[in-house]
Amino acid sequence: MLGGMKDAPPAAQPALSPALTAPALPQNILSIQSWVAYGHVGNAAAVFPLQRLGFEVWAIHTVQFSNHTGYGAWTGAVFPPEGVADLIDGIEARGALGECNAVLSGYMGSEGTVAAVVDAVRRVRVANPGALYACDPVMGDVGRGVFVRPELPDLIAAQAIPEADLVTPNQFELELLTGHTVDTLEHALEAARALRERLRPGGPRIVVVTSLVRSGAPEGSIETLVVTDGGAWLCRTPLLPLDPPRNGTGDAIAALFLGHYLRGGDAAQALSLSMSALYALLQRTHVAGTREIQLVAAQDEFLKPARMFEAQQVG
């Protein structure tokens, strides 16, 4: 008692409504990719879209550069592959690997990094056999050719592809992985089906072919093809005059497709949503006239694109 006044009784605690339940926790994605301080490629293009879609993202960086290498000059460091395993050790020590719903990998700059990523996928699957592995086999592009170390395409094909449930090669990478020429829709379907057969048995075996430019398509368009065990779908958007092509778009589409597929479990719907979101992102970038993709400015489009491009079944 102070100054002759009695202590106030403790405040009553609000009663919890019996109807209230704990909210569902977000799904978790382990993303192993490069990182840049300035701009958006690798994890810097994948983490934020996945977070806007409602996922927790455990990001492991294989490099940390000032900016992407398309500028011709950069600073920073390549992290040793052992660092990936070390970080997985730490996550495992927290007892968290069993909560991982998917692994996403992008640019793998060395033989050791390929092995480290594959080992991480296997360790996650020991803890959670239902976890998916989405592999973006970053190796090259039309006009640039192979831009990774010459031994990497064969290593990715031999080690990462057989572990993958979902792969997102561009047209050039699909040709490189299969030895097929892809210049028509039928050729693209044949190559994608051949690649599907090499993915992990028992998984959904989804092939997403990005940046598809083929004979027979309407002029001024670009397409993305998805092939699953349930069929094939094509999504077409206008081809925006972005010169030079913007780095990070492949990283963003791999993340967006994986995220929408995990949310809905429907490959055709994931194709439509992810391509519509990517078009909005690139349109904002074109209007802004920036060298870097406008990832933050376009964030509302990731979940609910304002303009939808429907996926059409083709096989």
C-alpha cells in the first residue's frame, strides 16, 4: 500500500474463445543458391517471392557477390561446398529437417557444390520422405551458350537430375540435357518427356520448360511448357522488348512455380499463376527501364496477378 491507497487488484485475463485454434504453420523451403547484395538473382530473386506466397525460406548461399556477373565486374566470394553441409548440420541439430517441405536449387558453380546440394536433398528426405526437390539446372542459354564450367552439365545430369521431382530448364538447357533439338512444339514435348523419365521415380516428375521460342507460335510471344504424368500444358505471354534480357527471371519463375505448386498441387494452375506473375514483374521492369527486375514493386502480383494468362492443354 502506498500513500494510504490499497494495491489495485490484478487485471483480469481475457478469456480465450473455444472456437479459436492455433493457425496453421507455413510450409518450409530450403533454397540453396547464389546471393547478390545489389539486384535480384539466385536467392535474391527466389526468397522474397516465396515469402510473399506464404512460405518460410531457409536460404543457404553458395556465393555472395556485390552484383550479378552480367555486369562484367563484381566483388565478393564463392563459398566452399563444405559450407553447405555445415549449415545443414546446424539445421539438423535444431531437429528441423523433418519440417522441410521442399528443396530448391539454382546455380551450382562447382563439382563440390553439386554433390553438396544432392547430399542436402538426401538428408532432408531421410527426415521427411515427402519433401520435394526442385532443380533449376542453370547451365546456359540461347545466344550465350554454356556459361558454367564445362564439366558441370554432365555432373548436373548425372547427379542432380535423378534426385529431382521438378526441373525448370530453359529451352537451351532442355536441349543440352536431352540431346534433342527443340524447335517445334512436338519436339519440345518429346524432349520434356524424355527428361521426365530421368527424374526420381515415385515423385511427381514435373518438367517446366521456360523461355520457349518455337516455329508455329504467334509472333511476338514467348511460352512456358509443363509436362507431367497427367498431360502437358502451354502458357503464352507477350514477349517484352527487354534488351539486354534481365538476369534473375529464371530464378524467379522456378521459385514462383514451386510455390504455387506446393500451395495448390495443380501443375496447370501453377503454370498459369507463375507465368502471369512473371509477366507482370517483367512489364514493371520494362516500364521502369531498370537493369534489375522490379521484384519488390511487383510483389502483389505474385499471389494474385492482375492479368491472367491461362494454361492450355496440349498433350
